[in-house]
Amino acid sequence: MDEVKAHNVALNRLKGRTLAWFSKPANIILLVFLIALVVLTLYPLVSLLTETFTVHAGREARAAGRSAGEYTAYHFERLFATRENDYSSIQFYEPFLNTLLVSLAASLIAIVFGGTVAFLVTRTNLRYIKFVSAVFTFPYIMPSWTLALFWETFFKNVNIGLKTSNGIMAAVFGVYMPEWFVYGAFPIALVLGLHYAPYAFILIGTMLRNMDASLEEAATILRTGRFRIIRRITLPVVRPAIMSTFLLVFASSMSAYSVPVFLGSPVRYYMLSTKMKSLIDSYPGQAYIIAAVMILMGMVILLLNQRVTGSRRQYTTVSGKSHQIKRIDLGRARMPLTILLVIVLLLVAVVPLLTFAMESVIVKAGDYSLSNMTLDFWIGTDLTKRLDQGDSTGILLNPKVWNALGYSLGLALLSAFIAGTCGILVGYGVAKRRGSRLANAVNAMSFFPYLMPSLAFGAIYLAMSSRVPWLRGFPLLVLVGSVKYLPFASRSGLNAMLQLSGEIEEAAVITGVPWWKRMLKVIFPIQKAGFLSGYLVPMVSCMRELSLFVLLVPTSNAILTTMLMQYSEKGWAQFGNAINLLIIIVVLLVNFIVNRLTGASIDKGVGG
């Protein structure tokens, strides 16, 4: 009898603990996302690892001397240990070192440049803050290859690379830049760093903007020096944002493909992404090994990020108490700094746009006279006869372009809504259960998709869709876009939640406010700027994405980026530049509408 009673007591305790565990919304959220992420991230990862041991049909099967479908370690031996003709060095070790160098340099450039501008905008009396805040996002809105193309067009000359023609600097000003400046590690790292600098601007800027001014005021009262305050108070507070930025930029730069192609291939400077693309058709097993190595590199950075933002560290900077930021007076340096920053932004963000606009109206390349300019590539009705172009109408009168625009916009908005909403929930769950095994697992797995190269990620989901017919087409694109850009949304949500003091939600709990109402009425309004970036940045990413969708877009439909690629491959540079501008205009318009409706923007309103 006593044993039965003891058994019932133990059972009741277990039941009570289970009910108590499930009564906390954060636990339910984490459990649901753990299951979803296992299916959406671990399964593709396992599929990728399986492909590294699989013999594929064609040239690879003949080289391995095995039948397609068999398992072998030949790919590893061939890629890592073949000294003949320096095969391993050329195919892996040199690209690996190049990738490590470029990714680290790009991350440093993005953090220093973006973080410095974020500090100037949020914590000083810099002038033209709204202009700086708005224009700073342009490099991210533009596809990365457009910045690379602009760099090459501006600085190339007949003395370097393929020696085809002179760029603007050589043709107009007679300045011939050296090879290392135009092609190779330096321009690749610089372009990628500038392209991803808005990551730092957005993440670090929001933390600085929402930081309780009393922390710095207390140090000022104690007569602590300004640089010591920045080093001992400001930098530790924004450390989660710095590490998140480093993780995002490193992973993005590591898997970048278009920029290394434009600025590396002319001088045979290869990275892992370009090598993977060159091998995926002939030796896919080796290509998937390179993809696995890139994922492993990202995981190392992810583990470092978790150590820095571990459970024993506290980064709460938003409490229930009101505060007002006291901006630093730059004094005599105010105008020189403002002018310098505006000039840099004009060179990085505005000049490329003007160049693309000019290139979209020029009939004959290299001739910039007014007689050689026309709007026919935008609004022309009979380009076939006059300009010998394949499409008979300008892009604004072309039904295919409008269909691609609708397809792209629908894909971007739906993917952004799913990724942003899931990112907020993941950030909430991880912040509330920070330090637990469940939270750490979900936090790590939510970043896996970003560590996987876009080409490999798209190829794996394409193979998966062959077994799920209803998933093909638009639903597949939405799923891939949502999963691929969940990491940024989850990082944005987590950073916002780490700033939020638990006192705020506890007050709502005491008054009996249900969880969903606390999220909508309390938490979201307070951190609206941070949360909305989790929607806007995935939308921007989807609108300008190419590598991720190029294998998945149905032949009957097209998105703007694949149409841009098709025009560029056919040599119709005017159409390509026009569509590039169209993408940027659409993104800016969406950002403007969101800003008017909610007060937030892609830069989270950092500039006020």
C-alpha cells in the first residue's frame, strides 16, 4: 500500500512539474522550434554530409572507379591529400586561407565602419543624422555584386587582370591603379565589409540608442574619462551586438560568391565559394566537402559567440525607468566629421547608383555624351530595330518584368513575415530560458541555415522537393527564404530581448495579462524598432538574392535577380542596370511605407 502511495506521489510530482514546465510560454516556443529546426536544418545538414561520401554519376564516378550511389572516402583523399600538380593546394588549402583572410577582414571593416557610424549617429551631436541613417543602408540594399561591378568598372585598366579595357579612373583621369587595389583580397574584403556594414549599424545602433543613459551619467559624475567610459561601459553593453555582427558578416563573407567572381577570378584569386561552384558540376562530392568545411568554420564562430553572450552575463539596458540619452558634444570636430562622413557615404552609396542610372541609358559603352543617351531601355517600344536588343520594349513596358516584380515582391514579403515572426519568438524563448540546454540548442540551430552556402542550401532543398511534389515552385521558394534568413531575424529578436528588463513583463504578469497580449501590447511596442528590423532585413535580402534561388525558380516564372542575371549574361548591360535600380527603388518604397505606418525603418530609426 505504501509503495502504491509513493508511486502516486511521484507521479503527481512529475505531472505537476510537467504542467508547470508547459505553463511557461518560453518553454513551449523553444520545444516547437526545436522540432521544426531539426526537420528544416539538421536534415539538410545530414543530407549534405551524406553527399560527401557518395559517388555521383559522370566524371566523378569515372575518376573514383566506382558506380554512382556507392559510398567512398575517395573525395576526402582527393581533395585533402593529392600532391600531384599541387591539386589539394590549388583546390582547397589556398582558397581556404583566402576565405579566412577575406572573411576576417570584411568582418573587421563592417564592425569598425558600421559601429563607428552608429555611435556617431546615436551618441553624438553629429549633423544630418537622418540623412546619414537613411543613406547608410544603401550598400546593403544593393546586391553585393553591383558594388563589385562598380569597383571594377571604376578602377580597371589594361595593365592588369584580363586587360580588356580601361575604367573611369584610367580613361578619364589617366590614373592606373595597381593590381592588388583592383583585384584580389583587398577589394573583395572592402566591398564585402562595406556591403555588410549596415549589419553593425543596425544591431549596434539599436543597443546604443536604447541604452540607459544613467550608466554613463554615473561614470561621468565620478569624473571618469570619455574613452574609459566607452571602453568599460559602452563596449561591454554592445558586445552581444558586436559578436552577432561578426558572426553574420563572417558567415556571409565566407559564402559570398558573386563578389569573389568579379574581383578575384581575373587574377585567379579563389575562395572556397568559387571553388565549390566550379566543382559542383564535375566533382560534386568534393564541392560538398568544401561546403561542410565552410559550415564548420561558421560553427566555430557561433560557439565563440555563445561563450561571449553566455548565461552568466547580463546585458539589460532597457528597464521600466525612463531615460534620455545625453549626446556627446563633438565641438570643433562636429562639422569636419560630418563632412567627411557625408563624402564617404556619397562615394559608397550614391555614386554607384548614379553610375548604374547612367549605364542604363547609354547606347554604346564608353560614350557618355548626351547624343549617346536614351530612355528607350526604360520606356522604349521598339528596341529590336533601333538598338539591336532581344527584348522589344523597355523594362517599364515589359510584362515579363512586371510579372517578375510581383513574384519577387510576394516572395520577399511572405518570407520576411515568416522569418521575422519566428525570429521574434526564438529571441523571446532563448532570452527567457538563457543558459538552459534547450535554449542553447535552439539558439545554435537557428543559425545553421546562415552557415550553409546559399548554392548548396538551394541544391539540397531542390533534392528534398523531389520527394514532396506539393512543395515545388513558390511554396519551396518561400520555405527556403524563410529558413535561410531566420538567423538574422532571430539575432535581432534576441538582441532586443536581452536589452529588456524582466521587470517590465513581470508587472504585466502580476496584473494577469495573458502572454499573447503581453507580447503585442507591452514587449513589441517597447522594442518595436529592433523587432521590425527582423522583418525588413529578410525582405531586403530576398529581394536582392540570387545564389539561393537560382536553382529553385521555376522556368515558367522569374524573379528580378534571375532576370537581371539573364540580361547580363546576354550582354544587355542597360537592361541589367535598369532592373538593378528597380530593385533598389522597390525596397526603398517598402521601407518608406513601413516608416510612415509604424515609425520604424530598415535602420530601426537609429537616426531618430
